[in-house]
Amino acid sequence: MSKTTYRLHYNENPLGPSPVVMDRIRDHLAGLSLYPHRDDEALRDCLAAFYGRGVTPAHLFSTYSGSEALDLIARVYLEPGDEVIVCGPTFHVYARTAEWQGAKIVDVPLDNQDFSVRVDAVMRAVTPRTRLVYVGNPNNPTGSIVTRDDMDLLHMGLPDQVTLISDEVYHHFVTRPDYPDSLASVAAGRNLIVLHSFSKVYGLAGLRVGVAISRPDIIDRLARYRRTFHLGTLEMEAAIAAVGDPDHVARSVAMAERGKKRCYAAFDRLRITYWPSEGNFILFRTPMFADDLAARMADRGILVGSGSRFGLTHAIRVSIGLPEANQAFISALEHILADES
Ligand SMILES: Cc1ncc(COP(=O)(O)O)c(C=O)c1O
């Protein structure tokens, strides 16, 4: 019998896509010989109705994943020699896509205790060449958020030539009341691009759909890079169906919340430091090199994300899985730590 592998390394939705989405995809399989829609109007209309509150189709641009949106933003905004500010440890694609354009990466590390954004330090790092400031909200891998107050300070303090990128692909999982209302900020015309993705709570990482939400003039700049056939039929249909099934989102969020509580309790019992997370994953401190612990977990069929790729040699990011996977992770951690002592 082959050994079960638990994928707790990519922050995927272990429930998979909604059954409604699966039905919609099946309905469209027979039409795969036909070209898809030329543009993303149907999805933008659907999302504008879904978001409401002043967000119109003109505020939206769909992309082939959140990662592609980041690439597009870098291509539109950056020239060689421009600067961008990232707050590490954070999602590596911000720096990578900016580097592809020849931009200089200025890292203003998050607070080393609670991983909050050091707003004053960000302001001090701004120069006349700064074009973009990226924040992960919630941030990967720390699970921390940029609070409403800090977001307001950033908006007020950044000069006009600097656009704030708020990457909110995990926003569904946030429970903190001081989380900013970025869609209201977009509708109010702030110099801000918000990113959403269908890879996380909607369980569609394999299809690749993301959305940039911003002021219509900014969306127009991004839309100059529109492909002739914007998204594939299955991507478009799946995304439209996904927002139509809020129950699946609620189930997924509730499962992640229960899983996080269970892991927190285990970490407390094992005296392991962790950072309470607003995402569907948790970062915890490891008593040995993270790469070694991740390798020993992998030997037991449990894939977790070593912090070393974020510069964290003694921390691991574990995604929340199904209850059985969470239990397997906790048991493996207990065994490995017991072997060590
Ligand atoms: C913070 C963050 N932003 C964006 C993405 C990109 O998601 P995708 O390209 O699958 O839409 C990820 C994926 O892990 C992420 O963690």
C-alpha cells in the first residue's frame, strides 16, 4: 500500500473546489474545442456584483493567477534602477518580479517580535526612485496582518509616485477586527492595488485565476497587457461559479479555524513558539534547523514549508489540512521532538 502524503506546504484548500465549481467545469468540458471569451467582462461583471460597495467592473482586472498579477504590476510600473520596498520575511514573488524589471529591492524587515510592518522605517526607506511598496495582508509566511491604522498611515505618508500593493489572497481567513477595508479604500480612489486569488479559499490553485482591484486609471494601465483570449473557458467559468457558493467558503474557513486551534493547542503542549495566524497556515519556531525538521517530516509523508526559503533557518510554515492531516502533522512533530530529546 502506498504511503499517504499530506500536502501541508502550499497553503492549498484541502477541501478542494466547491462541488458547484466541479459541476460547472464538467458542463463546459464538451466545449473545449471552442475559443473562450475574448476578454474577462463576464468575470468582472460577476465580481463587481459580488464585491459591491462602489467596486465596479472598471475597478477590476482578472489575471492568470495572483502571481501573474504581480508580474504584470512590475512590468507596468518598473524601469531599471527603480526601487521597490518589501517587508520580509514575505512572499518571494514580489522581489522576483521586480528584479526581472531591473528594479532594486529595498527590504524593510517586519518587526522581529510580532511581524508587524514598521511603518516609520518604510517611510524612511522611500526615495525619489521608489515606485511600489508591497505588503502581504495577511503575510505569507508569518500570518500577520497590516492593521487598518497602519494601512492609513502608509496611505497618508507615501508620496504620490508610490503605489501600495496589498496582497490579500488570504483575506477570507482573517478574523481580526482591525483588518483594513481595502475595497472601500479602492472605491475611495486611493493609490492602491489589492490582489485576490482563486488559489486559496476557493481551492482552484491548479486553474490559475487572480484579480487585481484598483482605481480605474490604474486598471487601464494593467489592461494594456490584456491577452487576446484573456482566460481559458474553465478558468472563467470556475471563478464565476466559485463566488456563487459562499457556503463552500464558509466551510473552508471554519475548517481552517478549527485546525489552527488544534495546532495552537499542540504547540502550547509541546512548548513550541508560534505566531497566531490570520491565514490558513501557521509559522512556528523549530528547535532544530528547519530544513532538517522538514526533511524528517517528509520522510513520514508530511510536506511542510521550511522557513529557509524566507531566510528563517529555524521556522516552518505548516498549512492547515483536513483533521486527519493536522493530526498526522502533530503526531510526527511529537515523535521527532521525542527522538531528539
Ligand atoms: C501571499 C501570496 N500572494 C500571492 C500568491 C499567489 O497565488 P496564485 O499565484 O496561486 O494566485 C500566494 C501563493 O502562495 C501567496 O502566498
